[in-house]
Amino acid sequence: MKMRWMLPIVLVLALIVRPAPVRAEVDSLQVWDHLPVQNDGRVMPMDSYARNLLLGFSGKSTFQRQPASKWLARLLFTPEAARDDAIFLVDNPEVVEALGLSAEGRGRYSFAQLEPALHELTRLARAAFHLDDEARSPVETELMRLYSNLSLYRQLSQGLDFTVPRPDFEVTSADLRRDLELPETGALTLLDVRRQQDRINALLKMTSSSTAPADTYQQELRRLSTALRMWSQQRGSLPPAMIPVSGGAEPWVGPWDALNFGANNEAVQADLQALNDMAAAFRAGQQVAFDIAARNLASSVTKRGTDAKQVRNLKREVQYNRADAFYRAELFYGLAFLMALLSVPFRGRWLYRAASLLVVLALIPHSYGILARMVIMGRPPVTNLYTTFIFVSWVCVVIGLVVEYLQRNRMGLITASSMGLALLMTSARFGSDGDTMGVMVAVLDSNFWLATHVVTIAIGYAGCCAAGLLGHIYLLQALRRDPEDAALKETYNATYGALAFGLIFAFLGTMLGGIWADQSWGRFWGWDPKENGALVIVLWSSILFHARLGRMIGPLGFAAGCVLGVIGVLLAWMGVNLLAVGLHSYGFTSGIARGLAIACGFELLYVAVLAPLARRRAQTRVTG
Amino acid sequence: MMQRILGLLGSLRITVVGLLLLLILTVWGTLYQVDFGLYRAQERFYQSWFLLIGGAIPFPGAQLVMLVLFVNMLASILLLALRGRLRWGLIITHAGLLLMLAAGAVTFYLGKEAHLSLVEGEGSNVAQSYNEWELVLLPSGGAGGHQVSTLPLRALRPGRKIPLPGGQHVLRIEEVRRHSQAVREAVEVAPVNASGFTGLQARPVNKEPAADLPGVMFTLLENGQEKDRYLLWAGDAAPTELRGDAGRRALGLRRQRLLLPAVIQLLDFRRELHPGSGIAKSYSSQVLVQSNEGSERKVLISMNKPLRLQGFTFYQSSFSSAPGGREVSTLSVVQNYGRTMPYLATGITVLGMLLHFTGMLVTRLRQRSEGRAA
């Protein structure tokens, strides 16, 4: 195949790789996705709420190739049907054993499968809860996590069950239906009956005085009244918090609380009725009815509980979710990396151009993702661990492109595409435990410092990472080239420049962190782990520069030092968080600890193997 | 000659070794604090001149390393200047770093830290230290004037003799324990103690030193003659009166106090949560600052927005509830003359680095383009 055609084909392929379209009884969840929900301190669209829930339960944000919001709608409106959805990820086979489930091992289980073990799970989780963080084993942490997921699931399955037809609310007596102004036929939900609460009370009073033996009419009347009371007593404080009661920054309530306490609020009653209508339409597969009811609910809720900016951000957030920007960027970076690598042995112009174009194209969704998040959250680009990866990878790509522009020898491209890909892939690991757009805790709630200290340090990390990658390239090149080789010198220059860039920003970022600490806690420097981590990076980079200046190490030593410096960056970036939790505790962090250990081990091995080989080669060339 | 000495002092080898030692101390101290707490790690690694590994092998502490680096940097810039090699980027960078180290020294040696916990409605002009204790000499039973003398606990060492004001009495320190439990055991000769304690039992030090209760035993000498033995414990109910003292004074142990330039009264503490969650959005304390001159003003102290008053800075630190449901706000108080030095030092150092590396980049690019043209 002619090289000339590769680029267009690749581009076309990349453009058509996207998630499968939604297939649903209610075809489109457009309105449902945009419904606001208040969760963890902020108002988010139902789409995000559903994705975060599903991610927490199953580790993925889709179920059976359908979006999470579809799954959540099924759970809320048809809880019985959702019981067999295999959404609970159980990672640890020992957990399966402990719960006495049929040994399917690691995998995804449904609520129906886990329900028989619920009693045992509750018992084990409660016992584990009382242990210290450090004394808990990975199995116990997993048990607690599973218990908490199942509890939340149960709450959700009850959250809208006043819109679900129940035998308790069945009325067979046509007279009763007529007297209560209920529709002549059809299943009845709690809400249908509750709207006639006054009438029921009146009728009860009338009929209780009569001494005639109870007939169906009376029996059903009594049953309805009792059932209404019982259900309301048993249901309260359930998610999702989608009904604002009084607006402003007041907490929103779940539908059951709105039902139990919002009797006098006309708007709330209308909202509940809209939910009832939505549920009926969903069950019957009636798209138009569903959308109309959902739109009524949406306009009523947004008018009471959100301002114009929040409404715009709801739309933007759904757009952002669906764009899956970082995944697309990863694809482009991956392809670019492949091409950049191939362009080393196959010195085709077109491979080089394709790789360059792909990196630039990847920057588009990458930048969109970062900007969209900034606008939606109203924050600088880095607010939590997840976003550090997204941002650092972006800066690395830019550094790589600059190096490429200056040197035009593919090293910059390789740096850009590999770091873009690797860091975005790592970010996915850190974005899976809940809302990545979470609100900031009080001490971090300062846009100024987030924009200065955090961004600067992230840029510093990026510089050191880029230097590290270039160091890897140098060591590889040094195996086959003389120290005087021009290409090798260029790589060294790029490594030096990247580390200098990294050092300036890492130093500045560290000092800005101290200034922030001074403003916030009263001391500029406290030798605490996070501060020490940053200092280690600054110290190591300084050591490399001074050792180089004093000719204590040569370019090879410098490059090897940069590779080792990556260990410092990784430990400061992620390792320090492990310390805070306690070096002896596991759970979700065990994956991170292991990954970290592997990465650091790899870097050490890389240097330990390649550096002596390269050095021997250089020496034999000199003596030979 | 001068150049020779400066050359030795300013050697890059010293720099590299010094930086490496500092790196090792940073990593080691970080791991140490996991088990022993931040405070102890600071004491052992960062505030010390040297530490003993396994109790025997000496290893330089951060104070020593930073002093060496300070001298090293100073010597190297002086050398550059003497030789007329005015590489401004390097000079400015290192001048900034020198300032940074100086700032650290000023903060460490001259700075004071304390905290002020106020119930809503309460006011005070005295802040207390979390971890530092002092020996306090005051008139017993509130009689007479308010002549109070204090001596930091750190200054006490077994065998040390401390003269009391008045000239007649001297304390000879026998025992000092950082963390102890006082006990009432039967002993031959009970020491004098306000609460009737007779001995001190050593306890293992805590990760959080605020929970450590120190104890001191000393013998009182009057005009050179040994009188009674005394026991002072941090948990004593009251200061212990000195027997046979004409001035009727008492001694006690209390957390170090910091006198504030004004009375701070807590009017209202507010905690805001992000709606519908348990995540704190902001903490703030509305306080009334009553200065010694009589003027009053209301100030809001919140996270990231401290109050600065005459060299002191007040930060919103934490909060709790008092019995009865009233809220207690804890402000941390810092007195630090060197507070603004790090800000200046950062700016200078970064400027220097930018100058230095940009200069190198420009030179390299120029070389390359000349190389291409050739």
C-alpha cells in the first residue's frame, strides 16, 4: 500500500471509532441526561450522576454498551427489571469466597446474585469498619466497599418507587376507583393513591361509623390508608437529590423526602407528578410522553434551584461527557507514537508528517477537555489528582512539539506522543473513583493558588518527565552512537533544556506552595511529605546540573540522572499520597502502590542495564 | 590566597555532596514521620545539627548541611565576582537562595507559634503553644503584684542550676521528662507537690507531642543549703508553693504563652458546607480586635485569609464544640519577623534561573544557526 494513502485512511478510521449508538425502549434520553441532581456539594446533570455511580459500582461508565444514564433510568423506574444487571465489580476472589457465592471468581455480579449474601456481607463489613485503617486487610476493605455500593444501590432502587405500581395500591373495586377519582383501569402507584389522601381519609371516617361487615370496598380502602402510612414511614432520605425545595444554596432533597414533607408546596407536588408520568411513560416505552414530563420537571426544577450559569454548565457537562475527549486524544497520540517510531527506521516524509499532524490533532480534544472542565467548574485546570495527569500530559506534548520544532529530528515527536498517551492512560486509573469534578474542600478553595502553585508545579513535573523521556532516548541512542555524534548531542541538548525548564517551574511551584502554606497555616515550610516530595525533585535536578557543571558526570550520566529523576517525580506525585493513607494500608491504593513500584523498578533497571553498556561502548570507541 | 580559600569553600563537589545529603535527609525524614509523627521527624532530621544512627554513628543534620551549603554558595559567588566573571544569572540565583536559607534561619530561631482557642463570646490576649512548655514562677495564691517569670522547658537539664529572682534561692534540676505520668506511690521522702504526687513515670513519646505531659524534679537550695525536693507535673492541679519563701511564690509547668498585641474576642464562628454534602466549603471566625490603645474593629478570619496585626498573623486553624453546644474556634498565631523574606527570595531566585538558562538557550541557538550557515 502506498504510504501516501496511510494518513487519510488513518484519519478516517480515527474519526469513526466511537461508542455504539444507544438502543432503548425509550429511544432518546436527551432530556433525562440534562436533569439536574445535587450530589456531593454540586449540581450535576443526571448523565454525570449516573456515570459516577456506575463507575463506582462496576468500574465502567457504560452497561451493555448503553450509557450509564440509561441504566440509572431503568433502576429508578423499573427496579425489579434491574435486579439482574451484572454491575457490581468484585475484584477479589477471596471476597466471593467469604460471601459464599457460587465460585465465579473475579467479575461482575448482579444484585440478585449478591442479595442472598447480604446478611453476611453486612456483618463482615461492620466488623471491618471498626478496625483501624492500617489494620484492615485488602479483603476487608473490598468488603466494606461492596457493602457501601450495595447499600447505595438499594437506596437508589427505592428512590422513586412511589412511581412504581405495587400490589399494596391495587384497587379492584370500581366504585372505590370512582370515588377516589382514579382512572378506571391500570396499575396504580403510591403517588396516584396519595394524591387522593384527603378523599381517602374522608371516606374512611364515613365508613368506619357503619357497622356493616367489611366488603371489598372497605377492605381496600383500609389497606390503601395503611399502606400509605407504612410506606412513607419506611422511606426517607433516599437519593437522588433532584428536588430543590427552597432554592439558593439550600440542600436539595430526594423525591421521597419531597413527598413526605412537601405536601404544601405546589411546585414540588407538580414535580412529583411529573416523575410519576415519566415512570409510566418509561415503562410503556412512550418516548413523547416521557420527554414531555421530563421537560416539565426540568423547567420547574431549574427555575427553582439553579441559576442561568448552572443551566448552561449542565449542557456543557453533558456535552463534555459525551465527547469523551481524552479517550479520543489517547487514540491520536497512540497512532502518532506508532508512526513516529516507525519513521525512525523507515525514513519516509509522510510518516513524519502524519505523526506530526496526529499529535497536533490530538491536542484539539485534549485542550477541549481541559477548557471544558475549566468552564464547567469555574476553576483553573488542575484541581485534583486526576486533572494533574491530564494537564501534565498536555504540557509534555507542548514541550515535545517545541523540541521538535527546534530540532526536527523526531525525538520531540516521540516525546510528545508517548507522554501524551502514557499520562492520559494513567489518568483513567485515577478518574474512576467518583466525581472528577468534585468541589474543593475549604483549605484548597482558592482559585488564585490553584492557578499559580498547582499549575506551576504541574508544569515542573511535565518538564522533568519530558527530560526523563529524552534521557531514555539518549541512553538508547548512546548504545549505537559515538559521544561526538551530532544527533546524540542534540538529544542531550534537548534533555538539558527540558530539565532546566522543569527545574525552574518545579522550584517556583514549590516556593509558591510554601507561600500558600504561609497564607493558610502560618508557616512557609514544614517538612511535610508533600513539600518534601517537591523538594526532592528540585534537589535532584540541581544535583544533576551542578555535577555536570563540575564535570563530575558527562552527558551520559546526566541522561541517566534524568531517567532516575522520573522516580522522584512519580514518588512526589503519587507516592506521597500513599504515605498519608499509611504505608501499611491497602485497598484501592494497592493498585497504585504496585503500579508505582513497577514503574520505579523499570526505571532503575533501565539505567542499570543501559548506562554501563553505553559507557563501555563510548570507552571502547575512545581506546579502540 | 583569598581566591584559593574561596575556591575550596565554593567547590562544586561540596555543593553536590551537600545537596545529596539534604536529599537523603528529606527522604529519610519523610519515611520516619510515618511512624513517629511530623514533629519528631522535624526535631531529629531538620532541626538538628547531627543525628545518631542506631545511637552511635553520627550523620549530619539539616542545620549543618544548610550551613555548609550557605557558606558554599556565598564563597562561589564571591569567587565569581572576584574573578570578574559576572555571570549574572548564576549570581542572582544564588543570592536568592542565600536569602531563602537566611529566611529559614530567622523563622526557626526567632519565630514563635501558638494557638488561641476561643468559645463564641470569649476573648483573650494570650495564646498558648501546642508543644512547648515552660517553667513559671508566680506569686502564690494571687497575692501581691503580677511579677511572673518563665523559663522554657527546653532550657532545663539534669544538673543545671537555675537562680530565682531575689538572689536567695536556686533550683537544682534533677530529672526532666518530656512525657510522663505522675504517680502517688509510697516513698521514703515525698517531694513537695501541690497535688500530692510523689513520683514521675516515663511514658513513650507520642506522635502528636501536644499530648505529652512533661514533669520536672528539682531540689531547692536556699543560700546554698539544700532544702526540699519538689515535683512539678504538667497535669498538676495548681502551682506548687515554695516552702519557706519570704516572697510567697509558687512554681508550675504550663504550656508556653505568647502575649498578643490585642485582645481577640470571638464573636461568631461559621462553618459552611457545600450544599447537600459533608464537605467543608469554608470556615470563618468573626472576631473583635481590641487594641491596647482602646480602639476596636471587627475582622473576618477565614481559610486562606489571615489577620495580620503588628507582626503577628492569625489563621483559622480548626474548630470544635464545647459542652453545651457552643462552638469553639481555634486560631493559630504566628510571630515571624522573617515572614516576607521567602517571597522576595523566590522572586530573586526564579529571575536568576530564567536569566541563566535563557542565556544558555540563546547561545546554543546562535551557535546552531552559525553552524548551519557555515
